Amino acid sequence: MKLSKYAEFDDLLIHIIKSGRNTFTTMQTQQMTERASSLATADRFGRKLEFRVFDRRLQALSKAGKIRFKGGVWSVVEEAKE
């Protein structure tokens, strides 16, 4: 089975949420922003918008049932906790 190019980023996002950094702003640590930058593609003005990578991956993990957003914070779904 081929792993997504986002697999490592997704795992780190889940780890960060478990550690208590569960709002969009607090998740954007320097390490995560650097990783997001390596995954981001430039827009038509040549800017890399790392926050879009965060947003897309949070939505993908939510759709997959691994995390959820409730009460203004993200949390890991019990079945997805490892």
C-alpha cells in the first residue's frame, strides 16, 4: 500500500492535537510550518501559503474520521487514538 505524501504530516498533526495544541493557531509551530512549506505549492503570485496545507489536512483527517472539531478545538476521535 502506497503511503500518501502527507502521511508523516498527518501523523504529526494528530500527535500535536493529542499533546494539547488543538487550535488552528497553536498547531502552527515552526517545525510544522516548515513541513507545510515543503508540501505547499506556490499560488499564482509565487507565494507559498502554508496555512492552506494545515487546513486541507485537518479537513481530510476529519473526513476520514480521525479527528473532529467541536467547541472551537480539534480533538482526536477515540477509535483513532493509538
